[in-house]
Amino acid sequence: QVQLVESGGGSVQAGGSLRLSCTASGYTTSSYCMAWFRQSPWKEHEGVSAIDSSGAQTYANSVKDRFVISKDNAKNTLYLQMSSLKADDSSLYYCAVGPPHYRQVGPRLYSSNCSLSPDDYNYWGHGTQVTVSS
């Protein structure tokens, strides 16, 4: 059974930093995408960042140059280092895991960076709350 457990959320002032962690267990596939999503009552479910098994990263424009996604394979842990936080970043942050992403060109499939669509992910954690005060 796949389990994802997030931690590291909390309250911080605007301009501050937080590091989120997501420890995964039970997902045995060597090729995968892992991602961070966020959702708040006033915003849609938003893909924040993703990383594949090779380390290729994807970022939403809203967090590019402020957030960094990484993973520690030995610890089965996904991280999200968040800097220069804004009040608009306040949300419940989830991690998710799913199959690797491909794009089709004619009859052939090519490896592609992970998507930020929740439809492409199978397993989800319960989330960790991030609150940024201005």
C-alpha cells in the first residue's frame, strides 16, 4: 500500500522560508513522477512543482525562482524548499506520486518532464498547512 506523509508546514512571515518533506512508502516502481500540489478555499487545486526519477524538474510560473524541489532516494523523501514566501502561497500542500510522463510524436513515445495536472497522479498524501502572514 502506497503511503505519502507530508511534514514541515507551519506559519511564517512574508519573505520567510519553509521546507516541506514528503516521505513515501510502498511505491516500488523505479520510474515515476512526484509532485507538490496546493489547494486553498479561495483557489483551485494548483500544481506547484514536480520531479521525475531522473531528477528533471517542473515548476509552476507562480513559484519559479522561489521554490526548489528535490528528492533523497535513500530516504524515499521528497522536499520542497520554499523561499521568499508570499501571503498568496498560503495553502494546504500535498505531495503526490504517479507514473512517468511521456509525449507522443507520431507513433513514438518520448520521455517528458512530469506534468502538474492532478489527473496524472495516482497517490496522494493528506497535506501539510502553510500559512504566510503579510
